[in-house]
Amino acid sequence: MNAIMKNVKTDSKNEDLINFAQTIDFTELFEQIKNFTGIKCSFYQPEIQEDKSGVYINIMSADITRQAGLFAAILKKCYLHSFNNGVYRNGESGELGYGVNVNIRYEHKDGGSNGMDVVSAYYTESKGWIFRNAGER
């Protein structure tokens, strides 16, 4: 599954980053997340966004509250999503890449929300996906 553009100008100064972002296949990332967490879920179409600070690819799963075990009783919503992500050009090699922390995000029925890292991933033109699961150094 590849990303689609949202809130991106066609005459962007980041055209090379946006073009690269459109080539990334997220299937392997989604499978890694499911394998590591044991959660069965679907993901929405990744969305490429741009603002004055850069190019981002936002990902989000469908609601997984029912798979939260005993916590399902106190959660209003629970899902996996991208946190702290961006498309970049390596300053030394010039290679394009994408880095993302995937979090499990949860909202409490009585208010408040929080999240925690599940998988950190990097994608580069030459190496493809590289993963680090939560708790690994």
C-alpha cells in the first residue's frame, strides 16, 4: 500500500521528497507491526502531508480497542499511528529516506489520552525497511 497526497502543493520546493514518498510500499511495515504486537488490524491509506517544516507520511490503523484485553473496559479508542515521522535527504550521501515511530495511542473513557512506541522504522532507497521494535536498543 502506497501513500497518497493530502495538503500538498504541486509546485512544492520539496518535490523530490514528495515523489520519493509516493514510491514507498508500507505493506512490510504494517506486517512488522502486526507480527510484533500480535494485533490483527487494517490500516488506512497512508497520507503524505507537507508544511513549512517538511514532508510527513501519516499512518493510522482502524480502532483496536477490542483487542486491548482488560484495558478495553476503560478505553474509548485505541489505535496504532505514526508519531514523529518525516521524509528526509541524508546530508552525507544524498540518499532519500523516511523515518517513523509507530505508537499505540489510546484515549480513556473518562478523558485523557496517551501513547507509547511500538515500532521504529526507517526506509531508504538502497536498504528498504529497517525495524527496531519497542524495548530494543
